[in-house]
Amino acid sequence: MQTSSETIEELNQKQLADLVSIETKRLCEKYNKDFLDCEDLIKITNLGRDNVRAMMHRRDFPLLKIGRRNVVNISSFAYWCIKQTYKEM
């Protein structure tokens, strides 16, 4: 049975959506909030403050600026991390 490239792409999108959903649920339950700040990202990534701030200011990072605070929606962060992981493979 041959699989078209469209079917493979749909499967990849489904897997991506499942991964994002699982990771979003895990992080929401662990941190009991919908948005993460710099301190949360330091704990999650085990990166230093300067590296997390550099990551947060990348053009492709889903940063939200609320007043003077920089935060990221958990589902957007999970999607971004997974996309970055598979981009490099």
C-alpha cells in the first residue's frame, strides 16, 4: 500500500497536534497557569537567565508582552519547542 505525501503530511500534523496537547496539559498541571514567564522557562529548560531571555527575544518565539512583563502561552511554547526539535532532525 502506497501512501501519498499528503497523507504523510496529515499524519505528521496529527502527531504534532497530539504532542502539543500532551505537553500543554502536562505543563498546565505542573505550573497551574496558562502563561509562563522567564523564571518558569528557566526551570523548564535548565538554561540560564541570559539564554532564556535571548530565546524569548528570537523573532520566531511566541512572546507576549503584557505591560512590562514578557510571557508565553503554554500551548504556543509547547508548539514552538516541538517544531524547533523536529526542525533540527
